[in-house]
Amino acid sequence: MTIQAWWAFTLVSSIAIICPGPAISLAVSNALHFRFNTVFSQTLGNLLGLAIISSLVIFCIDQLSALSTDVISALQYAGALYIIVIGMRYVLLQKTPKTKRWGTLSCGNKCSKVAFLEGFLVAVTNPQTMLFFLSLFPSFINVNASIGPQFLLLVPSVLAISFLSMMSYGLAAHFGKRRFIAFLDPQVISNYMGYCLILFGVGLLLMQTQTV
């Protein structure tokens, strides 16, 4: 994998992960309702789930590439199309009140083990997580090179981006409280990121067309 491919992978991953989804919504809800260590525990659980799923996806891609390069080519086209679909979904996200998206303020305690389990289950039970990895990895993994070094580069990159994203939202929500709800509109974020994903998806399609 070239450094240019890694930067492109990191950029696309960042855009998709920053958009408020189930994991970030849970992090914000925990930050608003409980102590900040709850957000940290939930984030660790989510990272474990992401690590398992991304590892399984890369293993499957490696096995499929040994059978046929046509399968990988099909995954690359399907992946680019799916990234465009994700972008369109973010752009067309229906507007709902911010309090319904982020939840209302309250106080309480939540066991760290419970928060960890919540984060883990959000990652492993969300089919969009596996679909995202299946759409993303084939376009950046070089099937003709050793999969090990690429695995050690791509998976930690995704985990680092996810960690920074969830912790940033959690910090902003925990210390900002009502200001966070008042000023941060998740729909605005989703719209901008959605357009970026559409452009990247189209770019990936064009790249695949040129290599044929």
C-alpha cells in the first residue's frame, strides 16, 4: 500500500466515522447523562467490536482474492457504489429536533462494564459496520502484496479515528452540556460529510473504470 492510498483511506474513513451514527449517539447520550468514564468504557467496547469485525472482513478479502481477482474487482465496484449510497443517506437525513437526536439532560451512574458491553454490542450488531468495511477495504488493499502489513496499517487507523471521534463528541457533550445540544446540529454535519462521501465514491468508481 502506498502512502497516497493510506491517506485516501484515512480521509474517507474519517468522513464516514465523524458523521453521527449509533456509536456516536450513544457516546453523546452517555456523556450527557453520566460521568465521563462511562464514555471511555463505551468507546473501548466499541473499539473491540470494530477490531473483530474489521479483522474478519480483511481475512475474508484475503481468502477471496486467492480464489478469484474478479471477486475483488466486483467488491471494489460494489464498495464504491455503497459509499455513494451512504453519502446520499446522510444528505437525505430527515430533520428531527436536536433534543430527540441527542437526548435530554439527566444525572446518574452507569457501571463501566455495562457501558463497555453497550459499546461492543453497538459495533457487532450493526450490519452497517460490516457493510462499510466490505465497501471500503477492497478499494485500498493490494491483494498482490502481503496482507499482514496492510492489516497492521488499516485496522489501527480505523480504530484511532473511531476513538478520537467518539471521545471528541463525548468531551464536547460532557463539558458543554446544554450548549452542545443548542449549537451542534447533527444534520448539518451529516449533510456536509454526505456530499464528501458521494464525491469520494464517484472518484473510486472512476479509478476502477480506468484500471479495467
